[in-house]
Amino acid sequence: MGFRKKNKSPPVLSHEFVIQNHADMVSCVAMVILLGLMFEVTAKFAIMFITVQYNVTYTLGELTFFLYDRSEPLNFYHYGPKDMATVFFYMLIAIILHALIQEYILDVSAFFRVAKDEQKMNRRLHLSKTKHSKFNESGQLVAFYLFSFVWGSSILTAEDFATNPTFLWEGYPHNNMVFQVKFFYICQIAYWLHALPELYFQKVRKEDIPRQLYYISLYIFHISGAYVLNLHRLGLILLVPHYLVELLFHASRLFYFSDENKQKGFTLWALLFVIARLLTLTLSVLTFGFGLSRTENQGFSIAEGNFNVLTVRISCLAAICLTQAWMMWKFINFQLKKWREHSQIQASKKKPISPKGRPSKKDSSRGEYLTYVF
């Protein structure tokens, strides 16, 4: 599935061969797992990779601690070691989808440029290596953020805890999840784990690897933490607005690549970014500082999935606050740099500048939106 430009095939199992054919190799592994469903001996192992595990059925008399008013039995799920197999399978699916989006959408989009003059429709986008890397990164993330935001929003509208903040801690530990919630977290963890080998498959530049490793690791750490500590309600509510903000940023960056004068989306993103950080801090302090600390079910029990002790609460709150502070620090530095560059350009316009001393387009502030970390 790789985008092949060379007629000469690289040596088998060489680095270039693996990079060009990694999606085909991963597809073969996924097909082997799917074929395991056809045989009775291997079906029980294949199901562990494909379907969501740890199903629990509750009758009406046992549903008093849930927020549902239904007469029929309901199926819920909790987590366990078998989830690692499910995450692995959907990580393979994410790698395949990544290759499909790259080859059939991004590589095709990069070839065309929408211009007012119809004769320029077939001109290639003249993107530098840096911009082309950012274009691919933003294109992949836009697809993921859009899908996750729509999916997460649909879950929040279906669950009553989205309308009442007290549901974030009432009845803790929330060790039972509906199918959509558990599958959402499985797919989230699988996607961000797949982003690690993609750094190699996509030949990400060395100077971009630390930046991407930072936010990939943060996503894996926070999402997995919310999943394991039975804080999936809080995690879901915090992820949805965050994904909306990131969707707006990367979509604006894609428009910026097509026309560098289109920068209005970044203004709205900056406003929503600050609001999302305040919302995250408010809900986190409310949940860990006031809600969980006052619930009746205090204690630490791995078997029951209860982690409501002071040490865990402080650690979770500190991790969230430090992450938000780091993001705001990067954001403020980003905005200050942008403001200084804008002031320098305005000052230079007031002075007569010789053609040799005129700043080039590459040195102007038009590249400012390429370096934002998150």
C-alpha cells in the first residue's frame, strides 16, 4: 500500500523494503488473525484479539448503582489483561488506515493546488520538506480528531453523566463500562500506540521526532491512566473538547498550506485553546479535590478497581495540572514569538529597506504555525 515511486524494488527485508510495504505486511498479520475465526481450535484465541473482552450482564435488580432505567438486562464491560490483545489488533488496523489515508488522500491532495485560475489546477503544491512533513502530520490528525470528536460527542449525548458533573465521582469506582465507552478507549490507546512505529514508517525527520514523541507519550499516559484507574467518565469529557481544539488547529494549518493568507482559523483556535485548558483544570480540581475525596467508598483495592486514596488523587491531579501548565507555557511562548515577529515586520515596513536587506518569505512570520508543539 505504500506510495511507490521507484521502479526498482529495494532488497527484501531491507529498511526501504519494510517502509514501502509495511501496510501490506501488517494486513497479512491482521488477515491471519481474522482467518483464525474459521477454525474451532483457533477461534477462541482470535476472538480475544477482535472482540471486546470481559462482558458482564446485570439484571434489573442489580442496576441500582447505574444511571439507566430499563427493564431488560444490560451488558457492561470492565478491563483486564486480555485487552492488550485487542489493542494490538486495532493498532494493526490503525496502521493500515494510516497508509490508506496517506496514499489515497494526502499524497493525492498534495499533488493538486486549488487556485482561482483553472489553468493552475494541476500545479503541484510547492512544499518544502518541513512543510510536507507537517502537511502529512496534520492531515492524519485531522481525520483522527474528527472521527474521535464525533464518536466521543455521541457517547456523551447518550450518557447522562455528561449533563451533571457529580456523575464524574458518584458511584466510584466506575469499573463497568458500556460497549461504546470501552471500545472508544481501546481504539484511542491503539491509535496512539500505532503512532510510535509510524515515526519509522513515515520517515519522520530526526528534528521532529522528539516533538512528536512528547505528545504521543502524553496521550498514551493520560488515556491509559484514565482507563486503568476507572476514570473513564472524566477522561471522556476532557478528551472531547481537547480533540475539538486540536481539530481546529490542524484543519487551519491545512488551509494555511493551501493559502498562507488564511490565518483566521488560528485566532479561533487560540481562544478555544485557553477555554479548554480552563475547563480541564476546573473539572479535574472538582473531581479529585472535592468529589472523590468526599465519597463514601474510600480505599485502595486493585481487585475492586478502587483507587480512591489521597496519594492517587494527588498524583492524578498533579499530572493533569503539570500537563496543562506545560501546554500553556508552550502556547504563551508561541504567541509571544508570533507577536515579536509581527512587530518586527511592522517596524521594518516603516523604514526604507534595500532589496538585499528585505526579509525573505521563508524568514517571515508565515512559518509561525509550523512549530507549535501540541
